[in-house]
Amino acid sequence: MPVRQWDPASKAKVVLEGLQGKPEKAICKRHNIKPAEYRRWRKEFLARIAGPSVSPRRPSRQGDERSKALRVAQDLIEVLPIPVFFKARDGKHLGANRAWEAYFGVRRESFIGKTVEELFSQAPEVAAKHRAVDEELWRNPGTRSYELQVPVRDGSVRHTLNYKATFTGADGKVAGLIGTIIDITERKRSEQRQAIEHRVTRLLSECETVAGAMPGVLAAFCESLGWACGARWSMDPKIGAFRCEEAWSVDDPDIATFLAASRQSNYQPGYAGFIRRVLGTGQPIWIVDVSADDSFLRGAQAAKAGLRSAFALPIRLGDQVLGAMEFFHRERRLPDEWLLETGVTIGNQIGHFMARVQAEGELREGEARFRSLTALSSDWYWEQDEQFRLTAMSSRFVERTGIDPAPYIGRKRWEQPALNLTESDWERHRAQLERHEPFFDFEIERPGPDGTSVWLSLSGEAVFDEGRRFRGYRGVGTDVTDRKRAQGVLRAAYEELARSNAELQQFAYVASHDLQEPLRMIGSYTQLLERRYGDRLDQDAREFMGFIVDGATRMKQLIEDLLAYSRVGTRGKEMRPVQAQAVLDKALVNLRAAVEQSAAAVTHESLPEVNADDTQLAQLLQNLVGNAIKFRKKDEAPRIHVGVEDAGDEWHFSVADNGIGIEPQYFERIFLVFQRLHTQDEYPGTGIGLAICRKVVERHRGRIWVESAYGEGSTFHFTLPKIQKGET
Ligand code: ADP
């Protein structure tokens, strides 16, 4: 490879690349030169351009060469698109190129010979920084680079990367410096924007409430961009008022006071104002000087706090304005499109966050409602997929049943042991699921944790997605073990009761039936004894025999009553519709003798048709009316009324009398077998009548009870169910 010949112009171009900011290493690599060589070129270049521009010399042969290189360098610098300037050792500007003029908006002529303090008279801190770097270079000649924000021609602030390099004069001493300025505003801004967005995104994802996230968001914005404070304003659409919710500021008591004042009051609509306009229009607003803007009502307060410029922008969700953010700067800042754009983007991010928080809140509420309903109506919640495999089971399952759900997950219900279900039971259940039908209280007996079994009752319904595609089942479950156990105990007790009842009835029937024969024998042999040996017996013996006959007769009566009683259950006829009126008439015919003898007045309402065993109904009415006659007062003719009332599902019958009445403590007892309140002499009877009445009424699915005022009469009530439609 032929060695390249470097003429002065080419060398100057290479050096300028370096002055534009390209790293030394990259330049050397690109042009295939050694770093030492490059540095020597740069030194020569800087020495050349510095010398003649300050004091042009008479051309010589050597000078010809030098001035040629110099002209090339100067021409190149002039057309270079980046600002380049020269400074003398005393800090005064020697010159600058066209790009520099354009960048700062300052004419070169007016600037040559001036210092950096004069150039940046509006921004002393910028001048100070430049000056500090210069001083450093005078002390340690060489190159320096640094970033700085500087105000430029249009008043805006730009991010710059400044390169400075010293050059030496003919005497070999440092004569001044050459500087270039690279505008890195775009890069800086995109970095800043990324950093802010990143911080805001993280904050929003970590916080659950807007109030929790906002101070951090405001801080991110202010800190990254150098603004002093910020606040969020919310809008209450119901009352149209808005107020300052959260705020952030640099550590400054005056600003804190200003923000506290902002937060204190509610702002009503109708107020002109900064925030009001943003909320109304949904557009950002910029105020260059808060104290000079009439539309800013808090202007004076803000100025007092040392704030100068402000802007506000909307927090939006689509077309909806949910609130606003405002920011203040301590220095004068001109409207910055980029800043507003960045702010609006963040405002939108917050808007989405607010919508999400609200939606999540609603979702949470919905879920809580669902959970409490599930908890109230059942023990746990479950889900299964379209293959009927269990995919989820709420934790209450194990809490309630003690069964580990792990073996059930991923399996079908019938793949786990169920003690109560047969293959065909499962078949039916599966068919139901395949038809996507809901199911209710499907009971499964599962082996429990301690060897006992646990009864589950499951209900579920099919789940479909938006496209009506079947997605599986979901439902609830309840532990019904206790209920099942109780049912088992109850059933056993009931069966036992039914068995002993049947036994008892059989016993009563057999006993009474079989007892009649020996009784008859006692009776007839006593009579035989009397007939044959009567004349040989003395008075006492005859009296004793009378007792035997009496006893036998009474015993016969008791046995007959017992037999009648046991027959109510065992020998009853089928129920069929009967006219209760006709049955009562028949009973009254049977009672005719007693009625006449006691001069009883029996009245009645017209009785309805009922579903009954007519013989037993007659027995019931006859017993009640018979008792009403029997237990009459000695000095008063009995008045008896048989009534009936429509009581909805049933008929309510009553038999009222004006007899001796019953004391309340006997209201229950009189319905028991052989329970009576009087001696045989006072009122004859065995005490079986009401027991039979009760048995008859109960067999007819009714109730019987008594109401009475002692000494004033009694009313016996009983109910009979009405004939149901379709019952004939
Ligand atoms: P009995 O009539 O054979 O004594 P019941 O079983 O019919 O047996 O009646 C039981 C008891 O209830 C009667 O002994 C009587 O004391 C009381 N009793 C029943 N009906 C009446 C009534 N209408 N008035 C007063 N007491 C009654």
C-alpha cells in the first residue's frame, strides 16, 4: 500500500475532525496515522492559525507555504457547519466562524475583543463555567471537553458539548485557545425524555393510587429538567370545582408556602385562570413571567416565592380531561415545544393510569362482592376446563374439608374415588356436562383425611367465551358432611320409631283381641257360679261376685277401646272425598238418645266436602259431640255448635259447648290414652275417646287442640287438609 502524501490542506482537515469532537483514536484509525503524528499536526495547525491571524507577516518562501496552509485552514473553518471560535491568552475573543455567528445570533465584529462574561451577560453562571475551564487550560495546556446549557439567539436554552484546545505562538508559549461547540440538545432531550418516562412508568406500575404516584412523578419531571416545583390539579366534574391535590418542590420554604396556599382552597368554575383554562380547553399553557400575566391569578404569590416562568398541561384520557399539572421555574423560560410535548405525553400516561386505577378499583369491588356472595352461599369456588379437568379450587376447600386439593387439580371429577356414586351415576353426570347444562347439589362422598368420609355438594354452570365457545365449568362447593350425618341419624331414628310403633300397634291389637276371650270366660263362669250356687252363697260372696262381673265388664270396655284405638292406625280405610255434613248427620243420629235425654241443642254450619275415611270422621265427630253432652253442667242444658272455617290450605273445624270446661294444665293430657279428669261415678268413660280423636286427625294430616275456660265451656278444634286439585 503506497504511503499517502499529506499536504497541508489534508492535514488541516484531519485536525478539524478532531476539533469537531471526533475521538483521536478513531481519527488515527480512519486515516491510518499514528497518534503522535496526529498530535504533531494539531499542534502545528493551531500554532499556524494563531500566529498570522494575530500578526500577519511578510511572505517568505517558508512563509508562502505557511500562509497557504493557513488560508486553507481559515477557509475550512469559515465554512465548517459547527461554531468555532478563538480566544487569546487574556481571555478576549479573537475571532469566530459563520456558524458561530448564526448559533449565538451575534455579529462577529461586535464581539471580537470581548470576554465570555460580556457574551453571556444574561447568564453569569454560564460565563463562569466557561471561564473556569479556560483558567484550567492556561494552567495545564492541552484539550478539554465539557457539557453546558447555554442561552442562544432565540432565547432558548441549548445543550452544548464544548471542545477547547490551546495553541502556542511563534515563541512556543501558549498563545490562546480554539473552541468548537457541538449542539447535543436533541440527544440530550431524548435521553432526558427517556429517563423521565422510565421513572414515571416505574412509579405508576409500583403505585396503586394516583395520590401515591404523583409526588414521585412531579419530582421526576422537575429534577430531570431543572424546574423548581410542580403540582397536580384534579377536576370534580360533579360540582365543576377543581383543586390542587399533590405537589412537589425543591427544598425552599417560600415555594412550600406558595404550594400550601394553592392547596388550601377549592377553585370554583367561572374563575378565569391558568389551570381553569387548561381544564377547559385540554391544551397546555405557557407563562413566561408569572408576575406579568393577568390570566394567572396566583401570579403575585408565585413571584413572591421566587418563581418566574410556568406552564400547565392537561392530564387526559382520550378526549376527556381528568386534571392538569403545573410546573414553575425560578428563571425566565421561553415556551419550549419539546418540554410541552414531553409533559403532554406524561399527562396521557397518568390519564391512563387513573383510568386503570379506577377500573381496577371497580374490578376489586366486583371481585369482593363475588367473593362474599360465594362465601355466603357456599364454602369454596372451583373451575374446570373444557375437558372437565379441575383447574382451580379456592383455598377454603382445604380449610373446610381438610382434603388436599393437589391430587384433584388437573383431573376429572370421576377420576377420583367417590364412595357413594356408581358408574352409571357418573355416566349421568358426564352426560349433563357434555350437554353444558348447569347442575345443582351434586353430592359426592370423598375419602376424608382421617379415614372418615367427607360429603361435598357441588353446583356449577358452563362457561363460554365471547365467541360462544365452551370453555369449561365453574361453580361452588359446600361441605355437607354434618348435614349428611344428621340425616343419617334422623333416618335411623325414624326407622326405629316406625318399627316400634308398628310393633306396638300389633301388640295392642293382638293383646286386646286375645284378652277378650279369657275375659268372656271370667264373665260367663261368674254368671254360671251365681246361677248354680247363688242360693248357697252368702251376701258377701254375692257382693264380691258383683265386683268381679263389674271389673270384667270394665276391663272388656277398656280392651274394646284399646282395640278401637289400635284399629285407627291399622284398619283405616282409604281417604276419599266425603261430605262432612252427611258424616255429622250420621253421628248425630247415633247420639240421638243422649241428645234427647240431655235436652241438648246442637247447631252447626254447613260442612264442606273433605278427603277422609268416613268411618273415622264419624267417630271423631261423635266423640267430640258426645263429650260435649257428657261433660255438661248439672243445671244447664247443653248448647253445642259445630263450626267450620276456611283456613287457606285446610278446613278448620270446631265443636264448642257450654259445659264444665277444662283447666289449662290438662289441655295436653286429655288427648293421651286412658287419661281422664273424673271418676267413673261422676262421668263414666275410659279416657280413650280423645286419644282416638287425635289419632284420627293425625292420620288425616291435621291437628287437634282444645280451648277452654274452666266452668264456662270448651271448644275442641281440629283441621283437615282441603282436597287438592287433581285429588279425587
Ligand atoms: P272419656 O270421655 O272417656 O273420659 P275422653 O278421652 O273422651 O275420655 O276425654 C278425656 C277427658 O277429657 C275427659 O275425662 C274429660 O275430663 C275431658 N273432656 C273431654 N271432653 C270434654 C268436654 N267437652 N268438656 C269438659 N271436659 C272434657
